[in-house]
Amino acid sequence: MAGIHPAAAEGYAAKAEAYIRGRPDYPAAVKDWLRDDLALGPGKTVLDLGAGTGKFLPHLRATGAAVIAVEPVAAMRAQLIERNPAVDARAGTAEQIPLGDGAVDAVVCAQAFHWFANPAALAEIRRVLKPGGALGLIWNVRDESVAWVAALTRIMAPYEAGVPRYHSQEWRRLFPAEGFGPLRERHFANAHTGPAEQVILERILSVSFIAALPPAGQADVASRLRALIAATPALAGKVEVAFPYDTAAFSCVRK
């Protein structure tokens, strides 16, 4: 589909199921962020933009707001619908949102905004938001203060090749943004606990530019990840490991 970065279109289509298993959930503090910063609750309508497989949808539904999900990658959207059959899920991109003017009280981009951080997308988000409505951006960010997490990044780095990432902070260049108030920022501690094969191996293999590699490239990355796990005392032989994250949450209000 036009408007989707090739790494996202190819990688997420190929690894939609691995994305579900390997990606962390969000911390309990997100409930307060949605209520206090985005003013979500019963009687409100929220758009999950770039909704992926629907990882963030349970948190939006828990607010009592009506939820609309927009996701351009068909394989991801199919996983979303399978797990959230009651949600209004639509094909669309950030630059062409299939909603009318002022249709929603909030737009949330979970693990997604860096893919479409451009003026056209922000103008389209502003169009579908009601005046006084909120834009929320949230990411689970690997905690690279932990040595083995930093080592994971070093394994991935040669394949990144300019793919849009949260870490580049390029998305911040859009703010302060026309028609929006100041960007507010919060951080919450988070962790993904489970078998290393799931929370480390599948997590990294679900990264867009890794998932888009040819099979031989993916096998090489997987081999290096397994070697790192085996060589790290905190990980080797453990039934469960905890992958640490910093959940970074941002919000601003449409003027």
C-alpha cells in the first residue's frame, strides 16, 4: 500500500505472529495516562492509528471509550481482527485516515508514530481530532542501560540502514506542531517476562528491518542472539527472563 515504508510493509507482513508473541505489553500506569493526559472514558471515541496486531487495544477498550483501529498492513490487521472481533478495524494510512473531520476525541499511536512522522500525517491527525482532543504517542523502548540489552542493539545495528526508529528522535522534529499545544512527556518502567526464545529471540526477529531480511540473514541474526543468550549469566539456562523496557508516553492537545 502506498505510504508505507517498505521495511514495515515487508517485515510486518512476514512476521505478524512473531510480533504478537515477542512484543511486550504495556505497564499498568498506562491506565492513568489514558485517563489523565488523553481524557479517555465512556462516551469518548479513540482512534488507534497504526494499530498493528492490536497490542494496545485492550488498554484503550478498558477506558470505556469507543475504539476505531486503522492499520495498513493486511497481515497485521488480520491478526488484530482475529483477537479483537468487536473492534471497528479499517484499512488506511496516517496520511489518509478513513474518518470524517473531528470524528474522534483522541488519536493514539502505539509503537508506530516514527513510521509516519511527517507534516501530512500530522495534518491528517489534526483533521480527524475534535478541538480539544488529544494525540498520544507511546513506545516500549529497550532499556540499553542493561549490558545485554545494549548488546542486542549492536547485533541489530548493521541492518538498520536508515529505517525510521524511535531512537533516532527524528519524529521530535515535528514538535511543537501547528494546531497543537506543547508536547508532554512521561516515562514508566516496564518488563517483558517469559522464555528467552520468546521475549528476546522473537522480539528481535519481529523488528521490521530484521523481519524483512532474506532467510539466511534472519538465521544469522538468530544464531548471534542465541550465542548472546548462552554467554550471558543472567539469561543462560533460565526458564524465564525479564527483558527491561522504558515506556515513553507523549501527549499534546489539538487547539
